[in-house]
Amino acid sequence: MAIQREGRRIYVRGSIIVDNVVEITRQGIALFDEEGLVVDLGEVTEVDSSAISMLLEWLRMAHARNQQLYFVNLPENLSSLVQLYSVADFIPLDTSIVK
């Protein structure tokens, strides 16, 4: 698992599973600032349902800080979980505002 920020984009790579989700969530929040961000999940290789809780926690923290947060390149397995748990309406995928 790796997470890093480049400009306005946060890249998450590797697995997001119950064994590491707390640490990934913490590391991601540490990368937030006053501006909107795009979280790129294109290199996530494995997920379980805990990944949904991470996305929602990041959104909660961004909202509390009056930030915009968008997700791009969701892997198919994560997209399936988003649909399964009926949270698609809460996961912003439009990046047209953030450059």
C-alpha cells in the first residue's frame, strides 16, 4: 500500500483492506489542505468493504473543512462495492471543477 500527493491529486496504490484501512485513512487525511483534491484510485489492486468506509470518512473530513474532494479511476471491484452498498450518490466522481 502506498499513498502520496502530487499537486492537487492524491494517488492510492495497492490494497485497501481491513488490515490497513485505518492507516491509509489517516495518511490520506494528513494530505488534505484548504483546496479541493482529486483522489486517484487507478492503481488500487484489492479492496474489501472497509474501502467504502475510508472514502466516506475522507468525504466527511473534507466537508468539515469546506473542501471539495473527488474520486477518479475507481477499480471495477470498488465500483461494484459502491453500487452494492448504495453509496454511489455520495461518492463524487466529477473532476471538472478541480484542475
